[in-house]
Amino acid sequence: MRQATSETRPETTMTALPEPTPEPEAPRSLRPVPDPGPAARSSGREARCQGGCTLSLSVAPQASALPAARDKVRVFLRGFAVPERDVFDVVLCMEEACKNAIRFSGSERDIDVTLGVSRADVHLVIRDHGSGFEPRPVDVSHKPDPFEQHGRGLFLLHALMDDVRIRRDRGAIVTARRHIAG
């Protein structure tokens, strides 16, 4: 193993984490997740846990960077005993928001992804540094045509998350919240 310097990070190996087994009727405890290693230009910065924890990623604006980002978010959420259905939905929403940023922002800068976990909620913020857009209202009772090239990402965000807000500020900022079924 090589020595860590200011220019390199220590080598890490990826190991499978055991499935979390929360104690019955015990409140969900927040605990930091071991870093699963480098993942496609993601910084993997994790804040200290006091009432919640945060994971920040910088995702390259290319589709090939999304699998590593998905894995990092999935491992992070599972480390807090977030129910698997919620993990799946939040990871899908993160990916759809990043895909929109890659396709439509016009930016070559990394996409900033911030994921926060508290006892009751998961908060997701996706920020691109492109042209931004004015979102149109999304009617979740009207499903998009599955044969269309575009139009499912914002629908999925609104259908799967409890609160979604999109605004323009030197790019698009998508903020979404999901209550954790506990």
C-alpha cells in the first residue's frame, strides 16, 4: 500500500457491506458509511452526523459517470437503514435529474449532487452549471408516452418524491425531498 500524500488518496478496496439489521422498535440510528473507494470523479465528501448526514458528489457530465454515482448514493443510503424501496426511488430520481443536466444544460462542468439523510427524510439537490430552464407544471396523473424520446425524468421526480422544486440560478437546481417510510 502506498503512502498517502497531499496529491494522492490512500488506496481503498471495495467490500460488500452486510445488509443492515435494525433492532426491533429501536429508533433508526445515523452512522457514517465506509468509503467504497473512488467512483468516477466523485468526491465522496461526508459531513459529520448530527441530526443527519450529507454526501456530496461531483459527477462528470457524461452518462458513463452515472453508474458510479448511483452506487455511491445506494451504499450511502443503505448505511442508514433506509428502506430498499426508498433507496431505489431516490437513486432513480438522482439519475434522472443528472441525465437531464447532461442532456440539456450545455455545461461541461461537473454536476453537483448533494444527498442528505435525517431520521425522517432524504433530501436530494442536483445542480448543473448550464443554461437552466423554466420548468412546466407536471401532472403526475397523466403518465408520459413511453415511446417518446424525452419527458419521463421530471415526471418520475414528481411522482416518486414528496416535494420537488426546480429553479434557475446560474444553471438548474433541482431540490427534492422524500419522507422515509419507517
